Amino acid sequence: MRLILDLARGMLSRRRRQTLVSVLGVALGVAFFIAIASLMRGFQTYFVQQVIDVQPHIVIKDETRSPLPQAAELATPDGAVAINGVKPRDRVRGIRAPGDKLAMLEAIPGASAAAILTGAALLRYGSRDVTITVTGIEPAAYARVANLQKDMIHGRLEDLRSAANGLIIGQALATRLGVQMGDSVIAVSPRGVSLQMKIVGIFHTGLVTLDQSAGYALLKVNQTLQDRPNVVNQILLRLADVTQAEPLARQIEARFGDRTESWEEQNANILTVFIIQNAIMYSVTGAILLVAAFGIYNIISTVVFEKTRDIAILKSLGFTEGDIQRLFLVQGMIAGLLGAVLGCVLGQLMIEGLGQVRFGTQTPAGTDRFLMAHDWRIFAVASFFAVASAAFAAVIPARRAARLDPVQVVRGAA
Amino acid sequence: MTAALLAAEGITKRLGEGVTLVSDISLTVTRGEFIAITGPSGSGKSSLLYLLGLLDRPSAGRVLLEGTDTALLSGQDLAALRLARLGFVFQFHFLLPEFSALDNVLIPIRRRGVLKPEAAVARAMALLDALGLADAAAKLPEQLSGGMRQRVAIARALANDPVLLLADEPTGNLDTRNAAAVFDIFARLAAEEGRAVLVVTHDADLARRATRRIHLVDGRIVSDETGMPDMRR
């Protein structure tokens, strides 16, 4: 209603300085929220981007989520069974019927699958020994599920096929062993198989664990090295739509029985940290907005107190309690809205400012600055909460104003 | 005799235990009457005015405005009645300090929302003009003299063309000249435009200019005389 708006504006304009202070309070709350949220969202988005860029989205492993039930437990499902000293059956580990499963997985729209075999090996060059994890891959299939090719500094994945026992290792490992492209190293597996392998490629991912202790060989070669012919122990999956990873992983696990982990599950520890980070951010900025809300409560209370006569006359003129309540609610919301607008501008400035900061360190991921998210939704959420909390803060004084008895006021003034 | 505009039937107002402000008053107001309510302080004259003006509800008895029993109405309905049918003037002008004289007069018109914006402004200007305030329309209340402010307040009370104008010590803060001018306006409003005017005053001289004088003592009517207004100062 125009009249209510005009009255509200008139009343606020009289208390310009106080209004400005409470508007600034809201604006700072909104600005900090926007800046911090953009900072965190930017970092988190970058991290997740890295993860889903480099890692496979779903990993199917050659194990089950819980140990197989024992016969005694199956026989008495409701009984209190305790079994001690169970020796695991010495079965051949590995994913069964990988060919059929791969075919089924490849049939999922937007999905690429690759079977691999991972296993430990000791690399020996001269007098140096380093334990690494060797991953046996099919170069073409693997290139579709993981982005190793972009981190290659010497050679290509395909070069694995060009040598008899080709091996690709990380740059840090190469330095440690003192090997160069084309050198031959001895690889010894825990099963005692020993192979002479030729370095055909060197990569640098920036991730220390990978660069220092990972090696890639052809699947066949690694199967020989690990003495596990025709066995694969992981199937990697890459999806067009990463958000489908978790539900799809659950479906696959239900279907195949193999333990299946989505990238979310594999990075659960860090994603949990993100949740805690967000909770902290929301509490801190929530506290700022709460303080701002008190400022608004304060100014509306003051206005109500000072305007008792005006309230009385408006009521005697025929304004209802609802009109009066709206009149002061609107004032709170005007303050909130002004604060939100100003806060959005300040927040954008803070984002720009933080974006200029340089750390001067070379991090492995190759970034030395804050990664700021530019998301209008952050602005929208901040503005919404500012206006809502301002309206909420104005409710109590507005109700008090609405219930004012004009007779009492007029009597007191006369 | 014209039909009753306002009728009070045995209205009583008590404040808590033992304090009676208005005690069993019955009276009828007809169109065209200019009524002065007088009495010593504490005699309940203001309380009576608030009851008749639907600002307050009686503890007992009822008030009928144009035949409608207001005891049955909700607070919202009462507010609507005040907006459309009643006008108030108080001792203090109670103009909103942030708004010009014109805007103050426009507030009740806009709240009622019957007139279009241009028509509303025209009506407000006409009211101000009739009260000799045409030049003051754009001024803020603080830029006006006490008498002018009170006249703006009267214009605001008349904004929605009320049938009943109620004034509580409207000349309490004015000098003799301005007070007389205000009473002239009231007399004219009652006589020329066929509404009724109810004024509470402690000024016996001014009260003599009314067409009917009601004297209250201790919340009861002790005299109620109708007669030609006494034009002496």
C-alpha cells in the first residue's frame, strides 16, 4: 500500500543517522556473508572440480562392504552367535567376470569404464629400492576414465605398448631413483616375480603421493608381475553427470555385490570438512546478521517510542491495528532492504579485493590466489536473510505499536 | 426534529475498582447541533468524548452511530467507522511532523481510498483553502503557527467529510483570538454543512457560543441546555 510506504519512509527519514547505522550493520553482515561464502564456495568448487577431473567418479573394488556371513549366523539368524578365530578362505581375489560387468557398465548412458589391476612392487635401480603401487591399465580405456595424459611431461600413455615391459612413473620417483627416459629398472612383486621394465613415460600431477609412489604399466604386464593372470581388482567409471555418481554407485553395488565407491565416498573426509566449514561460516555470518537485527530492533523500537502520538492520531483517524503493524514492519524491511543492497555492493567489492591477493607460493595445484565463486545465488540468499531478519526484528516493536491505546496517549499528552 | 445522529444509552466507563469516569449517561445528538461539553477537570468530559467518538468502549451501556449499535462491532469495523464518519481534533494538533500540511490532510483521504489521487489532492486543497490555509499547504507543521496547525488538524478531521466532528480541548493551546476563530469554524461547520460538532472545553466563554451546552460533574450530566448561541465575547 502506497500510503503505508510513504508514511514509513517519512518516519525513517527523520532518523537519518540512526537509520544509516542500522543499515550499515545489515550491509556489513551481508557483505561478509557474500565475501566469505564466495571464498569458501570458490575453493570447494575448485577442489571438487580437481577431484572429479583427475579421479574416476566411481571405483568398483574386489571386496564386499561387510564380511561374508558365516554358516552359523545364517543357520540361526535371530540367535546370539559369537564366532572366534575365523580364518578367511583363501580365495583368488579379484573382480569376477569383469568382461560382462564392463559391458554392462559401458551400456550406461554417459559412462566410460576401465578395468585395472593394482598391486605393490619394489623398484630397484642400482642400489636404490623404492616401493610403489603399480597400476595395470589398458591405455585407451584408461584415458577415458582418468586424466593422466594431461600430466605427462615425457612420453604418452600409448607408449606403454611400444616397449616389452613399459613403465610410466612420477617425476619425483624418477629423481629419487635417478632414472631417465629409456632406462631399465627391476620390479619385484610380493609374489616374488621379478621383471625388467623400461621407463617409457614420466608424469607430474603435483600430488606428492602419486608422483612419488605410483607407476603405470600395461594390464597384462602387471598381471604377470603380480602373478595374477587374467585378474582385475578394480573397475573405474567416469560419468558425464558427476551428480549421478552416488546413486549409481549404490545401484551397481546392489547389482554386483562388489564394494562400489563414488568420488563423494572416496573423498568423504574432505567433503565432511567442507560441511563443517560451511557450518562455521553460516554461524559466524549469522551472528553478524543477528547483531544487525538487534540494530534494526533498536531503531524501530525508538521510532515507535517517539511516534506514540502519531500512532495514536493515526488510530483515531481510522487506521487499524494491522495498518500500524504493517507501517513499522515496512520500516524494518526498508532498513533491511537498503542494507541488503548496500551489502551486495560491498560484498562484490570485497570479492574483487580478495581476488587481487597473491600468496607468492607455488602450490602443487598451481594456484596462488583466492578462488572466488561468482554466484548470484549467494547474493540472493544473503539479501533474503537480511530482509527476513530485519522484518523479524521489527515484528516485536510493530506489535507493540499496533496495540497502543490512543486514549491513553491522548490523555497523557493533554 | 431530525433523526438521531448519535445516541448514547446509559453509558458508564469504569477504570478498575471504584474509579468511575463516566456514569450512566444517556444523550442524543442530531445533525446541525454544536454541542459544548464543559465541566471541572476530572469530571469525565474527555472520557465521554472518547466513548462517543468510538475510540474507547463503555463498560456498560451502548453507543449508536446513525442507528448502528457499535458495541457489536469489531475493532476493525470501529476503525472503518472512524475513518469514514468521524473526525477528531485534539488539544495538541498531532500533525505528523515529517509531512506537509497538504500531506497530513491527505492521509485519511488516501487511507480511505475512495477518491482518485488527483481528486484527493483537490479535496484536501479545498479544505485547506476553506480554512484560510491555501498558502500553507506545502509547509511542514513546524513552519506553521499554533493557530494554523490547529486549523490544519481541523482540515484533516474533515478530510473524509465526517458526519460528526469531535474536539477535545481544541483551543487549549491557543490564544484567545485563535481560539475564537476555531470556534467560529466549528459553529459554521455545524450550521452550514449539517453535521454535528461535539467540543469538550473548560472555557465557559467559548462554550456559550455553542447551540447546546452540557455540563458534567463527577461523570454525570448536571445540566443540558439548548438555546441560541450567545454571541458576546
